[in-house]
Amino acid sequence: SFDNGVNRDSFVTDYNNLLDQIDQLAKDASFNGVNLLDGNDLSVKFNEDGSSKLDISGVSFGSSGLGLSDTTTTAFQGDAGVNAAITALDKATNTLRTQSSTFGNNLAVVENRQNFTDALIGVLESGAGGLTLADTNEEGANLLALQTRQQLGTTALSLANQGDQAVLRFI
């Protein structure tokens, strides 16, 4: 039966094993050397001089940071010990939900800034491409105008020489 002390003792072992897993998960939740669940802070810089940034505070979310602690084999012998563990788990769940919301808000800020930066990069690349293309077209037109002037000058000189030679033949 459920009230059997042997069953409750096995629940204590299971509970303590779960706390160990929580500790391990919190320790393993790092990226690029930053672990927000193990108390590391993160500063996300949005520009080159760091004047625009988002500071994200890390939390200690191992079992002890969540207010959960290992229990002894006698802790679950009475209902009071079980109820105390349930209350601690409820508080830990609320703490996790609150922090999840905070991290979610921080993520939304970073994603919005990333989308803005991506759009700005697109506009700048398009503008740079337009400037490069406009310069090439302008230089091409200038070269064509110069070549046309040279050809017209050569043709005019040739016609002038032919006119002079025709006049000399009549004389």
C-alpha cells in the first residue's frame, strides 16, 4: 500500500535522484561558456562601442537555488514531510515560470534587434549596390561621350581637309 514505509522510502530516493538531475541540467545549460542557469550574467551588445546593450542576469537554478533540498529517508514517513516537499516544488515551479517569462522577454528584445539589424544590412547593401551601379553607368556614359567627341573631331578635321583640297583643285 501507499502508506507502507518501504514505498515512501523509495520515493525519497527517487526524489533525491530527481534533484541530482536538476543540478546536472542546470550545470550543463551553457552556451559559449555562459550559463544563465548557473549564475553567469550575459551582456548582449547591439553596437560596436557597447553603448546600446542588454544585460541579462543569470540565476542559480540548481535544486538548492530553487529552494529544493535532499530529504532523508524518514522525511516522507508522515504526510507533513510529503506536503512540505509539494509546497517546495510548487514554489520552484512558480520561480521557473517567472524566470522563463523574463528570459522570454529578453529573447524577444534580442530577436527584434536582430531583425532590425538584418533589415538595415539589406537596405545598406542595396544602397551600396545602387551607388556602385550608378557610378559604373555614369562612367560608361562619360566614356561614350568622350569617344563620340573624338570621332566628331576627327570627322570634322577630315571634312575640313577634304574641303581645302577641293578648293585647291579648282584653283
